Amino acid sequence: MTTKQINQDDINKAVWNACDTFRGVISADTYKDFILTMLFLKYISDVYKDEYNKLVEQYGDNPELIHAMMSKQRFVLPEGASFWDLYEARHQPGNGERIDKALHALEEANGSKLKNVFQDISFNTDRLGQEKQKNDLLRHLLEDFGKDILNLSTERVGSLDIIGNAYEYLIKHFAAGSGATAGEYYTPPEVSTLLATVLEPVEGDQICDPCTGSGSLLLKCGAMVRKNSGSKKYALFGQEAIGSTWALAKMNMFLHGEDNHRIEWGDTIRNPLLLDKDSKGLLHFDVVTANPPFSLDKWGYEDASSDPYGRFRRGVPPKTKGDYAFISHMIETLKPESGRMAVVVPHGVLFRASSEGKIRQQLIEENLLDTVIGLPEKLFFGTGIPAAILIFKKHKTDNNVLFIDASREFKSGKNQNQLTSDNIQKVIDTYKARETTDKYSYLASFDEIKENDFNLNIPRYVDTFEEEAEIDLVAVRTERLQLQDELKNLEGEMAGYLKELGYE
């Protein structure tokens, strides 16, 4: 095998090409779990193999010592459970069953680290067709990942970033093709960058995303701490309701080197699992951020009024719209001194009345709302509607709310629009300056918001009206007369040509 260092584009292209095995056979939404799981298995197998070979070179005459040292690796691979064991047996019947057994053995051997991660992912499924077709498909998949280009040994890859980036690259491309379901697990990286930047996570922070998805928003916050302080002293927490998506998040964390995480699997509203030692109260965090499902129907309304954690003391959100259920949960998990949060919401959250209006009013009266940022339409996979970001803080220095209308500044795309680095920087600069700017931002006082009945609809505060240029009627009349003369001359010329050709 070659030991030449791999570059990001090569690995991205190689893992994406591996999807060709499944294209036209099953949907991308189904095979994404197979591709992402195989990338994870291949990576830990190559690293394990790399370490084993180094130890053999060093202690070749002491197999017991080698075995003991290998048992202390970041991931333990029992015999028969590595990618290469599966690759060697790829021509034999039973590939699906063998892969499932290997993943189960991996879970068992790695204790709590990988517990239940693969339980929702089965390669031995009838969705891949009858036994022979399934076996052939999985043989091709193993061969794709067994190519030299996907040698993911430490020596060749260099840093975890390349593997983590390849994983994110796959998730983004799967999201682009998944339509409405993409929102269940993916927040566009530009939006994640904006959220992480305005929240300014620092060394020592405990950071939580109660709607973790594939974990990219948490990872962005962790990267922000490292970038700003050079420190890895922070902790990532999260909860995700969908089992297969929770598994993606866990693998994503490990592939980015984020071993200091706690991601729970379960419904955040109905069954919050990030609890204190006595399991009687919610854990509290310095930073809370999320892109929850928009206006979720059936979010847990029935039990909300008797919530044991008092999350809905400001009011119970409407039965068919769970936006304020997530906001209420997030507010209650903020640390009393340092807590700050940013949440992506549909615009209806800003102005809908009834129970939502009452909750919104109380949050503003408690001086928790800091900033409202309007985003462009078509930023998110699965929905074309524009969204907004709400930023809340436990300790504000004023009782104003900053409104930013960033809805008109974006890079246009065929299916998705994008925020450019300049678009993001303008939002951040405006957020930090906390000032009114013409047609872009407005710093509203509490009294102004109260006068608007606590309606946060951005156009009420940021005037983006563009006056139409004055029309010079004399100039228009002169141009019109000139055009009439030109038309008269052209008609005369045309009549002459027709006469010459014999048409009277």
C-alpha cells in the first residue's frame, strides 16, 4: 500500500464514489448509514492495524505484551471485527450477517464508548435485495473501501481533520439529496459557524445541543474554543431522538477527536436525559444552541402542563407547534450566571399570538432576549422558508433587543442559497457593535417592543424600504417623441423596400 499523504479532495471523492454501489438500488436516505458506518469502521481498523504493526516491529518476540498494549488503544477491535477481517471474507456468502456481528462485537469490546451505536444500523437487511444481490453489493462496498486511496492509517492521513471533514462532506451531500428529511440531522456549516461565533464558547465551557442531529453544530462550537484559546478544556453534551441519527453524531464526534462528549439518545421534550446526579433536575450549561425541527406536531403537549422540571412555567406551547417547547427547554438549561443560547426558528415564532405570544412576552419581560437575526430563504435543506436566529442571555447589560435583517444578503444557488464569509462577518460585526444601521439593524428598547404588543416581526423594526427613483416626465416625453420619429423613418424605409420588391 502507498504511504503518500492523502489530501482532502481525494478522500472526499473516493468516499463519494463508494456510494455508486448503492445508487439506483436503494435511496440515499437508506444507504447513507451504510457508507458512514463503513467509513468509521475503516478508519478505526486502519489506525488499529497501524499501531499493531508498529508494536510488532518493536516487541515482535513478546505477543502477550503486544496484546496488552493493544487492549489500551482508543478503540479495541476483537478478532474478526476489523474491516480487514470482513474484506478478506468478502467473496464468501453472508457478508451482511458478518458485518452486523463485527459491529456488535465492537460495541461489546468498547463498553460505554460505543454502546448501542450500531443497533439501528443493519447491513443484513432485505432492503439490499435477496441474499445473492445483497452479498454482491456488500462485497463491492468492502472493495471500494479497501482501495489504496482509502488507506486511512495515521501516517497517511496525518490529522483527524481529514477523516472528520470527509464524514461531514458525506453528510452534507446526503442532506442535499434527502429533501424534507435532511433537516432531521443537518445544519448548513455557514449557519453553524454564525451560531458558534456569536455564542463565543470559551475554555471551560459546557456546551449543549438538545437537538444534536449529526453533531456538526456541537463540533463547530468545540472548534471555536480551540481556535480562540488553543484549549481542549470544554465538554460537549447533546440529545437526539432518532436512533440512527444519534449513531451518526457519536461516530462524528469520535472521527473529529471529540472523545469528551455525552450524547444521549431520546426525546428531549418528553424524556430529557441530561440530568443532575440525582436525576431530579436538568443539567445546566454555559452555551446552549440548536436547530430544532420547525413547528413540530405531536411534540409532547399532553404531559407538558405537569412537566416535573418546570420547563413550561411561562405557558404551554400550542399542541401542533413545538417551537416554544424547545425554546423553553433550552432557557431552563442555562447556567444562571454565564448562560447564553442561540436557536434557529421559523418566523412564526416572532409574531404568532395566543399561548406563544404570552411565552414570548414573558421572555422579553424577564430581559432574556438579546438579539433577533433574520436569515435568507432557502438556506436549509428540506425547506425553502426563511428562518431566524434568537439569541438569549442570562445576564444582559441593557434591556434592549437588537434586530438584524440579514435576509437579503446571500450567495444565490439553484436549490440552496448560501451565506458567504462576508455575509457572516457583517452579521457578527453588527451583533458586536449593537447599534442601529440603515436598512440592516435596529436597537429597540423594551418600551418600543411593548408598544408593538411584543411582536418581534423584523420589518416592524428594521426599515428596508427603498424609495423609487424620481421619474423625469419631461425627459420621458422627449424620449418618446424621439422614438416616434425613428419609427416613422423606419416605416418609410420599409415601404420603399416593399415597393422595390413589387409589393404595393
